[in-house]
Amino acid sequence: MATRSVRARYRNGVLEPLEAVDLSEDQEVLLTLDDEQQAPSDQDSLSKSAGVWADMFEDPEQFIKDVYQARIDGTRPPRHL
């Protein structure tokens, strides 16, 4: 028994496949629904988080400089080979 995914559209009480399916007339299948509209888009997630960090730093420019400096300095001890 092969498993495959087929995109379909629900219209007038009927699921209509959006691609060809090779099924016999009256053949029964197991249908699992994955409603893609339920998942928030990346844009929605980004919009909801906008402004969250607004008041976390007195000087955002200094924070950015500190982050870049930390990347240069590193946090790992030197390796002795």
C-alpha cells in the first residue's frame, strides 16, 4: 500500500484533487487533512514580534557594537594543540 500526498481544493462539499490521481471508480482511500491555512506565515510571526525588543536596551547602537566585539573576541578558551 503506497502513501502519497495529493493537493486538493474543497468546493461545494467535495474535495477536488488538483492533480491527476490513478484510482479505480469507487475505490476507498484514507484521507488525512493538513489545513495549510492554520499555520501562521513567516510574515505574521514577524509582525507579532515587532517591537518586542524596543525597550530592552538604553543604547541599541552600543549593544550592536558589543555583539560585534564579542564575535571578534570569542568566548571559547584558546586551543592548545
